[in-house]
Amino acid sequence: MNTNRLYFIDAVRAFAILMMLQGHFIDTLIDPVYRDTSNQVYNIWSYFRGITAPTFFTISGLVFAYLLLRANAKGDDRPRIKKGLFRGLLLIIIGYSLRVNLLDWFSGYFNSYFLVIDVLQCIGLSLILLIGLHMVLKHHSYIFSIVLFIIGFLCFITEPLYRDLVIKDVPLFFANYMTKVNGSVFTILPWFGYTAFGAFLSTIFFRHAHRNRFKIFTIITFFVIGYFLVYHSSWFLKELYYLTDIELLFRSADYNYLFTRLGNVLILFGVFYTFERFLKQSLIARIGEKTLSMYVIHFVILFGSFTGVGLKRFYNESLNPNEAVIGAFIFIVIVSLISFYYAQTNHFVYNLARKIVDRFKK
């Protein structure tokens, strides 16, 4: 089986993190008067911004499950499972910590805002869930693939059932993973669906990437299925509704952003997989190796993690489009430079956390 690195993945991650940086910067600081849905440029920007989170979740599932499969094929996946659990928990802890205001805490003021769930907590929990599925089904490879696909499909198709979910009499720490009423930006459903679909793709890559013409066939498949999901998935769900009379299918088709965004992600995969040979050892590939450190750095600078002092505090909803675009470019450059020359790689964050844990153990 092919165990080579999938270089296009780093390029996809780089695209996603750069889109996230400019998206957060512009969305946070631009004056609301310029949010003009009749402006085609704004609509294009908004559309591509919406691809960012689905790409992150899908690529996280693909990478993580691929590494698990590779370790299992070598006969010892325990170190990878242990590392994965550590990474998942670390992402959850970092996600919470980025919303902590230490100055408020030191002054005796505590706000439940730091308990809201964002992308890091959801990805961290998703990785832990994937480990659980891997441990149960690692000896049944094809069943593992089928289960992942079914989970992804069910997460999407049942979205109308929990779209406006309100959970009472449950601690915020747990409730926030399922409902947005308390301010959570992401919830584990439906976003684990993207991670499951990504993990499903990893099983295909792991089994067949060594075959002749796999790459060209996969690229075509990415484009074809991606196009179908973007433009025809709503029609398909309605046709299924007419055949089965299952109302949930019609409700899913009526507000079908999940399958549509998955189609966007697959087309994006197809583009970067096509040009993979030009991306090896490139700058964009190096950026893709630093997504966690860039995420943390951008959160501190823009939203003022730990101190409450960030760009948002001084320029919230105050920039015109020209200022926002130029500022976003400068913001990306600064975050990238800090990540390259100070944080260096994602391993910097993980190794720092491991050192802290080891000191506590001693």
C-alpha cells in the first residue's frame, strides 16, 4: 500500500488558513454598511469565506484517519492513537484558552463566554471520536469506510432536527457542543459530518493510491461529484423525498448548505490534487504545515486572547473596503512571519504542551 505523503493536503490546508485569516479580519473590522449583498464582489468573497470551515474539518479527518491507517498497517498504531488523543485534548484546551481574558479573571470577573465552542474544540472532539471508531473497526477496513460514510450522511441529513436545538438543565460545558443558543460558533453536529467524510476519503486513498491511474481517476471524481453536490444535491434529495415520502429529506433539500459546501471542498481538492507536483516543498505547502500556530497567533492579535486587547477592540466594524483589504494582506503577512520565525511549525505548540505535561508528571 502507498504510504507516501499526500502533498496536496498541505496546500489545501494553506488555502484554508489564509482564507480564514482574511475572512476573520475583514468580517470583524469592516463597517456593516459595506455588507452589500447586491455587490457581486462582496457575494464572491462571502461565498469563498464559507468554504473555509468545511475544508478544515474535511482535511482534518482525511489527514488524521490516513495516519491511523498507515500506523495500523505497520502493525503498531498505539503510539499514533496515544498521540492523537493528546492532540485532540490539546486542541480542545487551546480552543477554550483563546477565549479566556486573564485580566478580567485576575480582577475577579468571570464570564461564561470562554465556554462557547469554536472550531478547535470541535476538531479536537472529532479526532477523539475518530480514534474510537478506529479502535472498534480497525480490523474491518471496509466496514470502517461504510460506517464513516453513513455517519457523515446522517449528520447532514438530520440537520433540520437539531438546527434550532435548545438544551435546558444541562451544564453549559456540555450543552454548548450541541446548541448555538449560548453563543457557540460551531457545534459537533453537523461539523463532525465533514470530518467523517474526510476520514472516508482517507480509506480510499490508503487502499488505492498505489494503483495506476488512481490520481487521474480521483481528480475527475472530485470534480464530477463536487459539481453534482453543488448544483444538483438539492434536486436529488427532493427526488428521494418523492420516492420515500420521508419529510426530513425535503427539509434537508430546502436548506441544503452542508452537501453544497462538501461539493465545494471536493472541487478544491481536485484543483490542488491536479497541481500537486508543483506544490512539493513550495511556500504554500510550508504554510499548510503551520495551521495551528497561525490560528493561535491570529486569534491573539485580532481578538485579544488572554488580555482583551486586540485589533477588534480598536477597529471593530470601522474600516472601509480598501482599508479592510490592505489590512487583511498586512495581517496575513505578519501572522505568517511570526509563525515561520517564532512558532516555526505546529510541532512547536505540541512539543511545548508535552513539555508542560511532562513537568507536571515529574
